[in-house]
Amino acid sequence: MKAKQQVFRVRRNYNRWVANQTLEDYALRFTAKKARKFSAARVSNTALGAISFLALEAIGGAITLNYGFTNSVFAIMAVALIIFLTSLPISYYAARYGVDIDLLTRGAGFGYIGSTITSLIYASFTFIFFALEAVIMAMALELTLGIPLSIGYVICALVVIPLVTYGITLISRFQLWTQPFWVILQLLPFIFIAYQDISSVSNWVEYELEYNTDGSSFNLLLFGAAASVMFSLVAQIGEQVDFLRFLPDYDRSSLDKKAKRRWWVALLAGGPGWIIVGAIKILAGSFLAVLALNNGVEPENASDPAHMYKVAFAYITNSPDMALALAGIFVILSQLKINVTNAYAGSIAWSNFFSRLTHSHPGRVVWLVFNVVIALMLMELGIYRVLEDILGGYAIIALAWVGSLVADLVVNKPLGLRPAHIEFKRAHLFDINPVGVGSMIIASI
């Protein structure tokens, strides 16, 4: 039964920028078919640019040093599996219908106004992780160039804005040009470590906690604590979807079997596939944190990616300055690649959130700057010092939202309890649908 309600017309005010879709990137509506002009490989490569973020290594190092090798590895494997399974239906329906995570949520039992709440949750994810990634880059600037952190924060925040202003058009080029250099710098130190110091792997596996003499044993509480930090990554699929909605229209008659096969490969790689590479990077961070400890790095710095990779690149060259320079270049490149994604996704989330609250839309670029400013404030307040507490708390709400969304797509839809297509038009939806909003609130509590 279709929902019956009276929709009052409220005229929105728009900035002239909104008419320029090169700047706007369909921030408030579904992606037009004419905009889905990029090849499947290019869209997938742009989405995969997000896997560069070194917060993965930082999380891997932090949970290993705090909860032990065994508990951390079990948590990484369990959470990665759950994230893959939840990301698959979200990626498919978003790419098939050309909608972002907000429009997808709107029709998945949340309603027109109800999805505003999830837009705020998603926007929070983007500026929290933008801040974390920018802090990591600022710490690399301090380590390599001696730039004070307070100044480094400003530099690392503002440098992203020009790269994101023109949306996927410029971001896709940036990710394409930087990807080969990033892959080489990512893999090279591990190849040298495996060749020169294979015993470091056994040191990693045997890592024990100071207060737990049997570091190889499984502890359910420590496993849960490690998993709670990991679960904050479940909202990353929203950023993947912001790019996957530009995949070629799957229903076009011009797409032959080969084209559709490429479409599916691009979807799986750029969508749920991100967590496969992500889990490997988290394990890499776990390994590098222990390696850094064994090479004399202080425990409070061992989970910092800049210090991690300084130790790792030292296996390539005997020059400490060269190792430091390589580590700095790698960290800066990695963080730029992810923060263009965080800033872009945040600009879209804030556009949806405020357009419904204020009935005004000054343009995606305005909310891009707004998102970066919030992240900069968090950086100056010392967000990195409370990394685990923030991510553990955020994970509860994020998982409740994504779980409710997936349940609607994989349970309600096959049972015929919701429309067969993705319905996001306001006239066909309740303002606040208790099905999605209610389930998210109950799950959060």
C-alpha cells in the first residue's frame, strides 16, 4: 500500500553554483544517466582510492598493542566479513539506480525527514575520519619537515579543498595519476622486510600484552573491544557508493555481456571489495606497530603510521634521511588520496542534511568548506588522542543505521514488504517512517 500524505510545497532557494553539475555532482538527487559517462574501470579506480587511508594501519596498530595479536586478528577477520556482506547489497542498489547513500536510505524505511538523521550520522563519519587522516599527515610533516602540528593541521585541511571543488571529474584524475606511485610505495617496504628480516613475522605473531602472559589465548572481552573499534569502518561504504553511482547505466541495451561483466567487477572491487584490501592494511598496521616497538620506537608512537613507515622504509635504504623522506612522501600521498574522498562525501551529506532543514542550498562547495572547518576544529582539539573512544562510540550508531538499511534491502524487499524499486520521491514516502528510524534507535539503545 502506498503511503498517503499531503506534501506542502516549500520553495527552496538555490545558489547559482547549483546549476553547474561539474561543481554540484548531483548532490541532492539521483545521478542522471547523461552523467554516468565514465568507464566502469575509472569509477572503480576512483572508489578504490579510498583504500589508501592510513587510519587503517593506525587502528590495526592500536588494537594489537592494546588487545593482543590473537584477539585483534579474530576481530579483524570477523568485522571484515560482516562489512563485506552489508556492503554488497548497498553497493548494488546504489549503482543500479544511480543514488547515493542518502537517497537509498530515504526509501529504505526511513522516510524523507527520517533520512536526515542518517545524513548527519554519515556526515559525522566523514569529518571524524577527515580529521584523523589529516592529523596523521600533519604528524608526518612535523616528523619530516619540522612543521608545528597546529600549522600542519591547517595546511593538511585546506590543501584538499581545491582537489574536491570540481567533484568526481578532478578526483578521478587525481586518483588515476597517483595510484601507481602509491601501490609501489605501499608494497616495496614489505618486500624488503620479508627478504631481510622474516623473523619479524614470528615476533609479531608471538606478541604478548604486558598484563596477559598468555598472549596467544583468546579473550572474549578483548576481542569485543577490538571489534568495537573496527565496526566504525562500516560507514565507509557510503563513501564508496558516492562514486559507484557514476557507474554506467546497467540497464542500457547497449551494454553487452562483457560490459556487464566489467560492471560487476567494478562494483565488487570498488564496493564491498574495499574491506578485503582494508583488512590487509589493518593487519599490516598491526605488524608494523610491533616491528616499530622492537626497533626502539616508544609505545605511544608505535601505532602512528609516520613512525611505522619510517622503520619500514629503513629496510630499503641505509640512509636515515632517505627513509624518513620516503615515509613522509608515502604518508602525504596516502592521506591526500583518502581525504579528497572524505571531503567529497561530507559535502554531499551536508547538502542533503541542510537542504531539508533550511529549504535552502547554497551549493555543495559551501558545505565542502564547512566539513573541512569542522574537521580542523576536531584536529586542534586533539581528536587523535582519543581515537579508540571516539570510534568505539560512533560504531554503535553507524552499525545500527547500516544494519537497518541492509535488512530492508535483503529481507523486506524479497518478502514484498516494500516497493520492488528504490523509491526516493518525497510524494511517495512518509516524512518519518518508524520502520527504519525505529529499528535504528532500538538497535542503538
